Amino acid sequence: MNKGKYSVIGVMSGTSLDGIDIVHVQFYLEPQWQFKVLKAETIQYTSYWKQALQALVDLKPEALEVLDKAYTVYLAGIIKGFVQKHKIEHVDAVCSHGHTALHKPEQGITYQIGNREEIATYLDHRVVCNFRVQDVALGGQGAPLVPIGDALLFSNYDFCLNLGGFANISLQEAHIRIAYDVCPVNIVLNHYARLLGLDYDAEGKLASKGQLHQGLLEALNALPFYQELPPKSLGLEWVTAQIFPLLKSFQLEIKDVLRTFCEHVAIQISKTINVKSKASVLITGGGAYNYFLLERIKAHTTNTIICPNADIIEFKEAIIFGCLGILKLRDEINCLKSVTGASKDHSSGEIYSPLPDKF
């Protein structure tokens, strides 16, 4: 029998490589889903793992499996350290996204490392993970997965916009949840900041000092992806093949690349949110702290931009993956065909239990 209260650990690692977001959350069904964040923390990647994850797209299948095994051990250690540090005594499940290594849904491929069955035994906890594979098998994009959580937990906003490695958005349209990836954000901005020895462009200060390059801006906005209709999603492979070569070809100073790319992001986002007027836009993800980017988004819209408290800004995706895990445990829909393009709504993910005396 399903219960009305759950204690879970939600875990998310995004393509921007900001770190591993981990939250301890309680969810209540009364009668709508409510949540309370008890503990939240972002664990920074070591230099080894940051370099290894940046190079994922170049790995052959055999090497990727070896890395997957090692990352599963590493991720389990991070989660176990979080549980011990915060003296968390009971969880119904650890709900983990893993880290995306390959995402080519048009070829029926999506692969998130850290989702191996043995992670449950390493943690000695039930684990719900591998949320994308089933959706791709059903003809979907396997992304984005967060919108069902937006619908259940943040329905009082017209748009839920996450500014992470990629910008993704969800909204309710004619009683149907629609969501899709809008454009790259931090996966590009952080890449160029790292060329200057920085982890990221704090508050967008470097970008604010750059010059807007109209030619590059027009070339970015003309990329075919932006003419496609949803459902649609982006991955590191697309950025590597389409964005980085284009940016490099203009041979600009880094601050000018940052300035121009921020403008590009703002324009693509404004196209999305300006389909409604007097709308409320909830902004979360690391990009919510890029004040220059927010300034440029506001310059292109009259809608109300809302930045919530730090727990929501930084950990919304991890919170929602906790929610997705609960829905899977309850055998309830956690993946929407209206969002991913799959053949049907479904309950996605794998449930793994610890194996006794396995290791």
C-alpha cells in the first residue's frame, strides 16, 4: 500500500559539471504533493573527475564501461558521506539521475553513468535511477524529465526555467505539460571561463565587460535546432559539434564570446517566454546567479522573472529527481509523452535493492 510521507535522497549531476547536488527531502501527499528540504549540499568534483567527465564523448564503449564502474563507486561514496555527515537515519530510497555520458535519442541511445545495479549494495539503500532509458525505448527524447515535478510541485508559476548546463523550460498549455531544452548555457559559459583558469564567470562580470559581436550572434541564432518544434533536447555532443567550432571560428576574446553568448541565451529564452504576457517565470539553476544574464533576459521580456530561495535555485532538479523516484516506487506516471514525445505516459526508472554479502 502506498503511503503519504516519504524521506528520500535526491541526487543530480548536470552537464555544466558544477558538482553533485544532493538533497535530503521529505515529501507529503496532502492532498497535493508538498516537500521540505532538510539538508542540501553540492559536492565539487575532484580535478580528476572533472577532466574525466569532460572527455566522456571521446571514449570508446569499453572505456566508457570501465569509467561507469569507477564513477558508480565514486558516486556511492559521495552519497554515503552525505548521509553520514548529516546523520540521516532513515530514507525510503536514494533517487539518482547519474551523469549523462551519451544522449542521442534520435539513434535510440542514452547512457547515464553511475546507474549500475551495484550502487544499491554500495550504499546499503534502495536506489531508484536510470530514468531516461525507458523513455528513449518508447520513442521519446528521454528528456527533459523535470516537468512532471514542475507540474506537481511548482504549478503556481506560468513557466519553470532552469539555467544549468542547458536552459530547459516547462509550461502548462491547454491542460498539457510541455517542456523542452531551449539552448546551451553554463556548459558553454563555464568552458570559456575555465580557459581563463576560473570555474565560472561569477555574476557574469566578465561577460558584462565584453563587446557584443553581431555576426557571431546572428550565426548562433541561425542554428537549425532553434527552428525545430518540441519535443527536443540537447546534449554535450551537439555543443561539441555545433557550438564550439562556431565560437572558435570567430577568434574573439573570451570576454566577447561570453558577452555574445549571454545575449544569444537571452534571445532564445525570450522567444520562449514571450508567447505569454504578464506571465511569471521561475528561474532556477546556477545561471540564476549570473546577474548579467538575468539582466539581458529581462531586457528582452516584460514578464516577471522570479528567483526563489537558494535551496530551490540550486537544488530544484535534485528535489524533483527525489519526486520522480517516489512516483516510480508508487508505480505512478513520472514521464510525460507530451514532454518527451514517447508513445505513452509511463513510470520510468529502475529500482535496485542491496544484495547481501555481495561485496
